[in-house]
Amino acid sequence: NKEIPIWPNEVSVNNKFINFSKNPAINNRAVTHVDAPQMIYVPATGKNNHAAVLIIPGGGFSYIMKDLEGLDVANVLSQQGYASFVLIYRLPHDGSAQYRQQAFADTQRALRLIRANAQQYQVAPDRIGVMGFSAGAFLAANLSNTPDEANYQAVDAQDKVSARPDFSALIYPVLSLKQGVTHPGTRAALYGKDLSAQQMAQLSQEDRVSAHTPPTFLVQALNDGTASPQNALGMFSALRQNKVNVELHLFQQGGHGFGTGQKQHLPVQNWLTLFHAWQSSLVKR
């Protein structure tokens, strides 16, 4: 797996890792401090379908779940024929506008880098999507809803290509900032603790959907104790109202943070197969 810097002339000396795994044979690493954002490129091992996925792991903006919501997912997608890029992004915290904008910039720049170098990665420039987990899904939805937002000044010619994903997958997402629906820690990291009800509505991703939002695939478990299923349901409703192609899978069980779901031995373990079928159907239309 190749590490690709997001920005020119950056060296990741301070990216810090911890391993949550109690089993030495299994990695469950999280990145806790990112000073040099990067993508980890996992090429297709199955028959190449010429599609790419920018994977944005979650972790409540305290961590980036590099394995559970990153490389583990990339390895399954690789077998399905996707090129995957796991994003290690700068973490928003304390509601700081600067840190928030850095995270938005990292996601935008990452997608542009994939598209600008599509030929090198053997992917079609119109088959590049984003997949976000938990807090990472907020970043994925933000990119999908506002791909042209001015989060940074162009640094090279690669910034001239579109940052709009061709499809979006939001997995046990935190999308709303509204009371009773949001995950309070994620909201506080992004925007602080003093948002008005009006600001919560304006900044919630379900209220930023437009007809230009890309086709979207939503997955959540009804017994998710961290992010209310209303996150996925609210997004589903907004996408329907805007006539955007959307598929929603609500599973009875699975909780929060199930990653690939393959350790669950529950129906939720099939979500990546369902995603592959859905994404393939977009190409055939």
C-alpha cells in the first residue's frame, strides 16, 4: 500500500498511532494526531472495475480509525475491483474554524488528486466516489453537497479539476447538527458548543442537499447508540425531495462502528456487497 501526501512538501513526522486491538494478530489502529495528511492507496486486486473510492474513516474527530473504517474496508473493496484511497486527514477540534477548514480542504484536495491522476490509477475520472464513516461521513457529505467551496487556495494544476464525487456512501453517519439527532462530541469538535438552532439547521448536511448532490448510498443500524438513525433517514428524505438517486439500508442490529460488518454474523455483514451492486448499477444506467 502506497502513502500519498495530500499537499506538496509535507512529511508526516508527528502522525501518532494507538492500537485498540487486544489481539496481537489483528490491527485496530487509530491515528490521534495528524500534521501531514495523506492517502493510503490500495489498488484493485479483483477484476478492475475502473472505479475509485475515497474512504474517510470516523472516530468522532478524536481519532481516525485507520483499520476498522479504513484499510479493512479498502481490502474488501479491492477484491471487488475498486481502487481505494484511505484518507488520513487533519482533525477538527474545539470548534476552531481553522481546523474545520483544514479537514474540509484535505477531503477536497484528496478527491482532486485521485481525479487528476485517474489514468495512473487505472480508474475512470467519472467513477470516483467518496465513502465516509460516522464523523467521516460528515466530511464526505460536505464534499458531496458543496464540492466547489473555497476551503483553500489552489496550490497546483491538480486543483483545477472538479472535487465533486460521482457517488457517495454514508455509513452509520453523523450528518445532522440538530439537538437529539447529532452526536454532540462530533458537533462540538466541528463547530463548538454554542451553535444556535438556526446555525444547526443551516450547517446540517441534510439541509444542504441539492439536485447537484451525487447519488448516495446510506447504511445504518436501528440500534446505533452513538448516531441516531434519524441521521440517515433525514438525509434520505432530503435526497428524495431533491430527486437525487438514493438507496437506504437500515439494519435491525449492528450498533455503531461495525466497519465491514463481517465480524457481526448478522445481515449487516452484507452491506459492502449491497454497495458494490448499487455502485455497479449506476454505471449501467
